[in-house]
Amino acid sequence: MVRTADHDQRRAQIADAVLRVAGDDGLDAATVAKVAAQAGFSVGLIQHYFATKDLLIGAAYAECLGRLDRRIVEIVDHGERHGHSIRQMVIAGLGELLPLDEARRTECEIRTEFLARAIRSTALREVAASTSHDLRNRLARVIANGKACGEVDADTDEHLAAFELLATVQGLATAHLLSGESAPGHAVLERSLARVFPGRCRHHDPR
């Protein structure tokens, strides 16, 4: 009997294969046959784990976001160990959503292609809506923490601020993909964060 861990590993390998194909040739090129060849599995095995193309693409999107999430967790852990302000950690974390190097550009292209497919797919749209909702809520909690330590004004609506920041980042990411210019976009992000985080952290900067 195949263990659950083995099933999970195979699903992860298949999702990784989708991302590698998509990174080289775009998400539309990630056919079951190409993904199977990339993963070293049979077409039948791919279809055993993912009965439809949407399920396959959805799993790859989840893996893409999982990688992003792990990097952000590392940024937060590093920031907390070194006494960084919440604003510093947020700008570093949101920067992971921007195509500022080759790896992040590839991820950004894949996320953008996924969202384009999600417009016409109920299943993918539900995945996109759920992940976007989770990200906004997490950012809202971070902004609420900023209110508690003095970096964010007490009357700030953390949910509205989170929505605004993510909308800004998503717009900047699209602009970067189209123009290839990254420096002005990062400056725009810093200005947006300065409006949300105008204060100093009482814990790390008590002046």
C-alpha cells in the first residue's frame, strides 16, 4: 500500500513539474503530456492524481503560493530576530510579490496567467478568491499589530488598508511585467507603506 506521504510527494512533484513547464513556456504549454514528461511519470499517473486540467493547474498555483509564503515567513522570522519594524518586514514581504529578479518574475508571470484562466473557470476562481482573501486577512492582522505598537494610527481601518496595499502591489507587478521597470515601482510601494505605517515602533524604537 502506498503511504499518504508518498501520495503527497507525488502531488508535489507533479505541481513542481507544472511550474517548470510554465516557467519555460507559459501556463498554456503545461499540457498533461508535457507535465508527465517533465515529472518523469506516465500520463495515466498524472490523471490519477488530477482528474482535470483545472485541478492540475490549481495544485501548481497552490505550490507557487506556498513557496511565496515560505519566503515571507523567513523574512518575518529574520526581522523578528533582528528587531526590524513591522513596516520593514511588510515592505520586504510584499516585495516578494514583485518581479524584481528572474525567479520572482517567473512566479509573477505564472500567477498572472493563472488569474487570467480563473476568470473563465469557476474552480480556479474559487481558489484565487480564497487565497486572495487569506492574504488580505493576514496583512490586516499585521497592520492591526502595527496599531498596537504605534507604527499605525489608531483610527486606521486595517482591512481597508490591507486591500489598498495589495491592490497597489498587484498593479505594480503588472506594470513591471509589461515595462520591465522595477525601481519606480518599489518607490511607489514605499510611499504607500509610509502612509499606512507613519509611526515608530514603541518596542524597538522608543524615542
